[in-house]
Amino acid sequence: MVEISVVVPCFDECEVIDVFHEAVLAALEPTGADFELCYVDDGSRDATVDRLRELARADARVRYTSFSRNFGKESAMLAGMRMARGAAVVLMDADLQHPPELLPRMLELHQHGYDQVVAQRDRSGEGAVRRAFSRTYYRLVRRFMDVEVVDGAGDFRLLSRRAVEAVLTLPESNRFSKGLFSWIGFDTVSFRYENVERAAGASKWGGRRLLNYGIDGLLSFNSRPLRLAIHTGLWLFLSAFAYALWIVANALLDGVDTPGYATLITAIVGLSGVQLATLGVIGEYVGRIYHEAKRRPHYVVRETERDAGRRPGAGRSAARAGRP
């Protein structure tokens, strides 16, 4: 069996893929480990898949899967773990923000018996606003989520074979890998490294995408927003009941007063806002149930390294679905 598989999701990484590949080889070859590199092209719009074909032809240790379109990083990581054959699997990005020179240290810690070795980045170099939002978000998820998600602990990690198999048994379509890695448990160790800038190109994770990803994380591992809606409704009911008692007591003592227009409008607007927010929370969960019930595959494969030697276009006719 291959000792280590390096799984690398790629989306428009043509500018940096060669530099990344050489850096990984330089980090792993001195260790003497038997390794493979599993690239997953997530429907790139540039020449990423062309570079992967060339790498696969030149080096038998390189394998790749190319999606028919962009399905997202979660699907790409899932496909990479499915294709990986190693006793240990490392997940990392191709933009060199996950330093390849840390791979020997991760292997060393894995040899001490750890099933998960997590490289936890610091936030040096990030803007103050993004750093503040990130810290606030992680405080929130630690309070509300049913699993522990550590600030700075991302996808750059080593998983043992049994940890990978445990992740692959989880069938959900709405995947939040940080939570899944925490949920499966096993012996875990982490170490910190200094944040590194991208080697080339621009980040694919803008503010809106990060916000949606954060919401996915909150909703994937807890039902507390629904419980919060119930608590809010009960609190409003008790407040309204107390207010009604105060109105009755005031009428008995001082006579009937003319109802306040401002009070009425405030109550209507406030209650309507709470109802709409509650319906939105319920709708989000119902939408996720609907999405899971359809049981669509996580991705569709356009070609793999086995198709690279065929005539041009042959790989495109061999599309197949990644089963959930």
C-alpha cells in the first residue's frame, strides 16, 4: 500500500500548480516514503487540467480527477479521499498557503500514533476586520455547535486510513468538513504555523462565500436555531401576557386609556419580524432536508488520469457520477 496520499483540490490554479508540485516532491522525496499525489480539478476555467495531464504522463505517482463543472471544494476533497490509496492522507491547497515543507513533520507526528494531525495557522497578515469577524464566528460556533471547531484549524491536515474511511461513511450532501473531521473523533494533535500568502492568483473565498460557508457550518451540526425560535416565541408570549395584565390593572385603577398607535405599530412590526426570521430558519432546515432527499451525487467526473492517454475528447464522453 502507498504510505501517503496528498489530496489537492484545484480550481484555476494553472499559475502555481508546477511550483506547488515541485515543492511537494522536494518535501516528500527526502523522507523515503512511498507517496502519490491526487489532484482534483474542480471544473477549472483555465489550463489547470492540461497541466495535470502533463504531470500524470511524466510521473506515475501523479493521479488526477477532473469534474465536469465546478462543484465546490467540499466535493473536491471528497473525491480526493475516495481516490486516495495511502495509509495516510494529507489534504492541502495548491496555492502554497499550506506549506509543503510541513509534510515531514505531519508524517512524524502520525508515526507517533495520531489519526489526525492538524496544521493550525495563525492569522498574521490578515486584515483587522476579517480577523475580528473570524474570531467572533469561532466563539459563536463553539457555543452553539455540537462539535468543536478550532480557530485556524482548516483543511490542511493528515488523516489516517481509518479516519478517512470514517469520513467516507458519512453520506450527507451538505458537507462541512471541519465539523466532520471533529465529529469522527480519533486521537488528534495540532501545531501552529505562520500564515502564508498565496503564491499566485487571487483567493476564491470572498466575503459572501465565507458568510455562506459559515452559515452552512452552523446549521450542519446543530438544531439550536430552531430551539432558539421556540424560546423567543415563549419569551414574547410571556412579555405580551405581562403587558396585558399591566393594561388591565391600569384600566381598573385609572380608567380606560386611549390605545397608543405607536405601541400597536411597534408590536406588529416586531412580531412580524420575529415570525419571518423564524420561518427563514425553518425554511433553511426544510431546504436542507429536501436537498438530502434528492440524493444527487456530490460531483460528476469528466476524466481521470486513465483517460489522459486517449485521443482528444475521449475523456469527456466518460463522465460518471460520484456516488453519495
